[in-house]
Amino acid sequence: MAEADFFWTGQSEAVESFAEGIAVGEILRRATICFVATAVMLTALPVAATDTPRAMWVWDEPSQAIVDFSTARGIDRVFLHVAPGFSSNPAVDSFLTSAHSQGIEVYALAGDPSWAKRSRPFLNWVDEVVSHGGFDGLAPDIEPYALSDWNNKKRRSRLISRYLDGLEDANARAGALPLIPAVPFWWDEPEFALEGSLLIDEVLSRVDGIAVMAYRDTAQGSNGIITLAGYEVAAGSAAGKSVTIGVETAPNTYDHVTFYEEGNGAMEAVLAEVVGQWGTYSGYWGNAIHHYGSYVGLKP
């Protein structure tokens, strides 16, 4: 399965059932989280309201067309897919030079669920990014829940521990380059806690920031972006870590996961609501669009 195929937040049966609708008990639990998140946010130091930064995931081969599109759409940061061994591809260096000339940051993007079980390929890729130079950060997309081990509680605990160890080692190897992994919005669920600590808190303690795949096509409501990612923004603000809110534009089995049907105008309206909710808080970096290949053709 290609990386982009499992990039949305639901692979296991448990995740798919979650995507279909949140149970009443879950709604109440998330309402409690939002209350706590609001309390944390009120103690967070606000920052001046400015133009909200925007990122974009890119799985395509690097090209000038992507740079031009990014410039036209006000993209400040590109998560550029560079698979292990990318250093021999001259298009990568051309992209870095062109993007930087337009003031666009470029984060290296790669990942595979197997990297959660065996971190050596992950760490080798980090080393390649660092030694190659030119990148502004790393944006690994590992998604360990795509593995069968995730569906067994005991094996899942071991898998999560290895994943967290890999993130910690990767961050150490990255040096000054920020490490911002993609994470699903549901890692604040108690079901996935590790020794009483929420998985998302464990991730935040090991990295510089997170890109939350908050893949919904509404901002408000119990199944909207603001509710589903509220804890992540609050926790990031409290921990001094950046939180990027990601939305989807590619076709998906579940219509409420993507803006593919609604189009760009609807997406911009929802993102404006998201900015209105979190725009003054220190942990909120901005929004990210997944991904160039579908965003470029998104209807108005």
C-alpha cells in the first residue's frame, strides 16, 4: 500500500467505526476534554493575531509547478516526500533552491508503518536528511496503526513503545532540525494510553511539534475539527510545542473526512473558523492541506 493510501486516520476496524460516528459516551468524554482544553488555553500565552501560516503535504515528484502553486496559494511550508535514497535525485536540490527563493520552508517527508517496529530505516533516513542539508525540518509519517499488531492490546503496547523510542532517537539525531510527525486526532483516547499517560502527550514530549490529521469537513460540532483536535492544541500550548491542523482534499469513502466534495470555498470557510478558535494561542502553528495532488485540482 502506498504511503498516501493509508494517510487518512482510519485503517483498523476500530478506527473505521470511529469515523462513522462518535457514540454518546464519546461525545460526553470529548466535551470534558474541550472543557479542560479551554482551561489550559486560557493559561497559555496568546500571540499577536497575524496571517496564519499554511503547510501542504506533497507526495509528488518535486517540480517547479509545485513551487508555483505553493506561492500562488500562500503556502509557507511544504512537507516534501523524499524517500530513503533521495540524495541522488537532482530534482530535490532544485526544489529546495526554488522554494527557499520564494520564502517557503521545506520539511522532509517519508515514512512507513514498519518504521514503528524497526527504527533503523527511520533513523537512516533522518541521517540522510541531516547530512544532505537544505531542509528546514523533518515530517515523518509512520502511522503504526496500519499494522496488524495495533489490533492486539499487548502487541500494540510494545509497538507504541518502539514507536516512541524511534521518535526520541530521531529527534536526537535531527539536531537543530525540528521533528514534526503526522499524528491522528484520536491519540488522546484513553484506550491508547501508555502506563496512564495519553499517547499524544508521550509523542509531544519527544518531538518539536505535531501535524494533526484532523480530517473532517466541518469545524463545529461533536465530530468537527475544533472538538476532535482541541486537546492536541491545548496540550501543545501547555508544552511549548507547535501544533499544525491538517485537513484532507483527496477522495475518501467517508464524505465527512474530506473537502473533495465541498471544494475549496467550503474548506477556506472551515479553516477560517479554525483560525478564529485557535489563532491567538501559542501552540497553534497553522493549517496544513493534504495533499498537493488533490488540492491542485480541488473544485472552487
